Amino acid sequence: MLAKDKTVAWTGSIQQNGLDILTRGGGMIVSPTKVGYIIMTSDRKGLDRKFDAKVRNRNKPGVVLCGSMSQLRALAELTPEIDAFYQAHWDADILLGCILPWRSEATSVIPEDGSRELVMDNRMTSCFVIRFGTPSEQLAERMWNEQGRVAFASSANPSGKGNRGVVEGIGERIEVEADLIISANDYVASIQPAKDADTRYEQGVMVSMVDEAGKLIPEQKGERMVSPAPTLIRKGLDVDRIMSLLSDHFLSWDYRQGQYY
């Protein structure tokens, strides 16, 4: 049974105490998404706590949660084609994460406390995620709009194991370490109503929009056989819809499950 003193049920509106924890410094919460539960943090102390709670190697950077298209555009390098690709997913409410370089001027929003090495890979890129689920989107959007702060996340489960879309699956270690646990099992289940714990996706699709050196892929401008091209490197929720949108926006793209990241 989860600790009652730190577990709250999501009511549909923003969880104010979760926001307070994330913005006070060093906080770490568990929050629901479309594909299960995540750990959310906002600085080095919180990130250190996350890695310790997950017993996870520090060469696995957290993802950057974007609560709006304007936040994504402020943080990440985009071409017009990539921007349009993201916008199509935003409009259709489809969870999407892409590997992108940071805008050089945007890195100043990362706390100067050593966080950078834990949210970027060695190419100075991160996975920027949109439409990850209302409970957590509410927090990320408010953090950015009101304080210019960025939320970082990883799945809320022991490294290499899933939480099966239920808050009870986050594991004892994460439960003990978290400052707050926002419970919304019904919300998570509603995203994949025809699936059960054995068949549901527990992650989102990840697409790389950079080359091996971390440089942004070139625009295709309607030309065929442009390389490097977008590469789908992790399947997940709505993968079929995302592949269809890849085909709509890019004449060339690749599928390399597990290639990098």
C-alpha cells in the first residue's frame, strides 16, 4: 500500500503542491502520463535523487518536458519541417519525443548546478517531449510560463522494469524517495482502453532528428533520398499514427529500433 501521507489523487486540475515541490529546489515527484508514471525533477539535486531512486546509470539522460509548442520552440533547434511535424502531433494530441540539439541561448534555463550533464547526452542533445499527458503537462506548462523553469523526467520504475501503468508499480524505492505521488490509474488506463497490462505500450515513440554528431538533419524540401533523415529509434504509443505522419512530412525516414539513446 502506498504511503498515504504523500499520495494524492489527481482531480483534473493542476496539482499545486506538486508544482511547489518542483519549484522549491531539490524536489522529486511521481506524476501520471499517457504511458504510465514518471519521475519529475527540475535541478541537479532532484536529478541525483532520481538516479539514486531508479538505481540507473547516469549516462541515461532524462527527457525534457515541453508543455507548449512555444516552449519547445524556445528550447530546441528546429527546421521548418521538424516544427511542422511536431505541430501535427500537437494538434492531434499525440505523444511524441524527438532527439534535438538545444538552442545555444536556451541552455541558460538549465540550472547552473551540474544539471546539464544529466539532461544532455555527450552530443549536447536531449529528447524533447510533447503531449505526454494532461496531469504532467499542467505542471510543465505552469513551471515554464510562470517561472521559466524546465521539468525533466524519467519513467517511475526501477531501471529496466515497467510500472505497468499503475501507481502501485513504481517500486518501493521510488515510493520512499519521492516527495509526492500523484495517482491517476484511471487516466492512464483510459489512453489505451483496449489494452491490458501485458499488451499496453509503456513508453512513447522516440525519433532522432540529428546525425551521429548531434547536428540537425537537413531539410528535405520535397526531394527524395536526403540523408541523414529522421530515424524512429523507439516504438511506443501511437507508433502507427506517428509513422503515418513521418510519411506525410518526410519523403525519406528510417526505422532503427534501439539505435541510440
